[in-house]
Amino acid sequence: MGCVATTAGPCEDAAMLSPSTAGTAPGVRIRFRDLGELQRDPLTLLGHVQKEHGDVVRISLPFRTAYLVTDPEILEQLLLRDHHVFTKSALVRDLRYLLGDGLLTSEGEHWKRVRKLASPPLTKRAISAYADDMVDDAARFIDELTLDVPRDVHQDFMQLTLQIVTRTLFGASLPPGAEQVSVALHSAMDYFLHYSRSMKRLIPKWLPIPAHLRMRRAVKTIDGTLMQIIAARRAALTEDATDLLSLLLRARDDEGAGLTDVQLRDEAVTAFVAGHETTALALAYTLMLLATHPEVQTRVHAELDAVLGSRRPTAADMGRLSYLDAVLSESLRLYPPAWGMAREAREPYTLGGHLVRKGDEVWTLVWLVHRDPRWFEEPEAFKPERWTPELRDKLPRYAYLPFGGGPRICIGSHFALMESLLVLATILQRRSFTTAPDHALALTCSMTLRPKHGVRLIPHARDKEAEC
């Protein structure tokens, strides 16, 4: 693959080292001609690097240095104890052009203030108000499925989760222009998908090339439409409205100040991006795993029949569907939509006994951590039954992190888990799935872990008598 190992190894007493005396991690060099391979298949390439060199590897790249870190204890140091030493990576900072200073991209005191204001509407108790809407949308989704015909369920779930996030963000009665925002947002995200994987990153955004012009038009549409929606909602705000936008409009900090219209715009766009793509991926991969493991799917059906019978699932059923919860946990382990994270050091720092210079990046591949045989027996196997209370208790704290970790753990994790469980329960009550003859999973690592050719499955009406 063109990577050349260097010589330095770890120091013996990492805990006592300061940045000036820290050691140098073992490392590899990736030359300019090898960058294409790194972009095309980082999971395989960096998996080889970790297997050969260990949990902390220095990667020398053209114009920069990065560290690959996969040890849970060091990840706890990075994401929790010393998170303030690091900032988001350059690629995430580039997203500010689209997301503004939303929770995903902001830093420092501004991030702390907005996080505190945005947290109450997304607690477990608060989000239970959205359960019925989620089930309603999932039920309509089932009714529209053509049976016994192959389809790309990833695209299906992209539409379903977009409906859910739009409904919960703006309320049951969608304001004019909401659909326009989603179309423009998809255009903008496609730009960033290709931008992040090509030399276009080096082209200044002020140059009027076609891709940049399309991006500007998309952002202008998003800004204009959302600002109109926010102004109208602010003018007609009521105390009993439970949609996320209304809750954010009413939120106040300790000084009594709320979010400005620009800050509300940034959080609304961030909710669109984070609130539907990652959940759609989790749902698609979970159904794919069930389709390829019919014995697990049969057990899920049996649990749903025992717990729900013919009634609809509710938020109160979350704790009763323990096997479905284990299935989802195992799916997120094997195919984490947020497959990796990157941080940039603000200052010289000792990470796991190794010197990280100011400006160096630290990469965490969640994919590799989740498939480490030290933490999970038969790590490549789909085994929902592994998720016993004993496993959850003994796992290192940062050996399983589908939603990240530390203060910047995904603020919408409870929302995503409830949505995923309720949608899966609603669908699997009435449908079973098999793989389509042309199904072949190929992964592409953009900002999320996407199926390059979709997830091709066949929905069937459930024959409950045949399963009994």
C-alpha cells in the first residue's frame, strides 16, 4: 500500500511524561500517491496499520501528521478528561459553511451555552412526546411498501427519517418551505461528500466554479427559508407547542437570554443533517443483518408478538423489547454510521505517552474499536445475544461508542435510539425481509458510513402461523 514503517516506539512510563519528554509513537508514512487509497478504503488500510503497529500510530501525511488511536483508555483521555485540549478537525470546521456555528461545529463557551439550551428538549422524558408521531410515520411507510419486490431500503429510510425529523422539528403541520429546505440540504450534503474526498478541498470557496455555485445556491435557499419559518414561529409562539423549534425558541440561559434567529437556523440545519441520515443508516443496516440471519429475525418477531401482540408500540415499550434493543446495539457495533472521529491538538500534548504537536490530528476509527477481539469475542460475527448486562458492565468505557463520548457525545442519541427501536418494532410487526438477489454490500466512508450501492432487500408480509 506504499506505507513505510518508521522506528520509534512507546516510552515506558507514559503517566509521568510531559510534552517535552514524551516519546514518539510507532508510525507509517503515506505518500501523496497513496492518498487515493486512504480515501477509497480507510477501514482496510488503517486496519492493517493498527494490526501491525498497535493502538497509537503516528501517520505522516503530505503537509500534516495524524495519530490513529484505538485504545479505550486513551480515547477516554482524548474525548473526556482532556477534551478541551482538542478542537474539531479541519474537515468538520469546513462544514461551518453549511451548518454555521451549530452544535456539531461550534467550540468553547458558545458551544457550552448552546448545548445547555438545547439539551432539555432532547432528554429521554421530553422525546417521549414524539413516539406516536414516529410510529404513525412508520405505519404509513409500511402501507406504501410493495411486497415481494426488491428495493433499496436505505433510500426508503432516508425519506422516512427525513419525514420524522421534519415533523418533530417543525410540528405536525409543516410550514411552507420545509420541503424546499430538505431538497437544498441534500444538494449541499452531496457537495460535501465529493468535496471531502477530492482535491476540490484545495480550491478556495470564493472561486465561482460550478460546484461552488451550486453550494451557494443551496445555502441561500436554506437560509432564506429557515429564517422565514423561524420568524413566523417566533411571532406565533405558544406555551403548549412541543416541536423542537418551539422548545428552542422558549429556551433561556441563566441570564434569561435565548437563542438568536441565526443560532436557531444553525441548530435546525444541524438537526436535519444529524437527525435523519445516521438513523436511516442504522435502520438499513439492522434490517440487512436480520435478512441475512433469519433465525435472529424470527426471534425478534417472537418478542414483538409476546410484548405487543397486535397493538402499536409506544415509548413505554422501550425497556420491554430487550432482544430488539440487543439487535440494534449489535448493528451499531458492526456498522456504526459515525465510523470515525477526528480532533486537532490546540497545543503540544502527551497522548498515551506520545507527543502530539500543536496542529496534529488524532483519528479515532470507531469501526476498528468495535471490531477489536480484546473487547468482543468473534468480533466480525453478528451476535445480538452477546449484549448481556455482564458484557455491558465489563466493557471498557470507550470500547463501544456509536454516538461518540465525553461532553460532546451526540446530543440526539436518546432521540435516535427511540426512533430506531420504534420504527423497527412497527415495521417488523407486519413485515419480514430477505436479501435481494442483486444485494452486495459495499461501503463508502464519507462523513457517515454509507452503502455505496444501497441495501437491497425484499419485504414480505409476515406469516405468523408459519413462524409459530
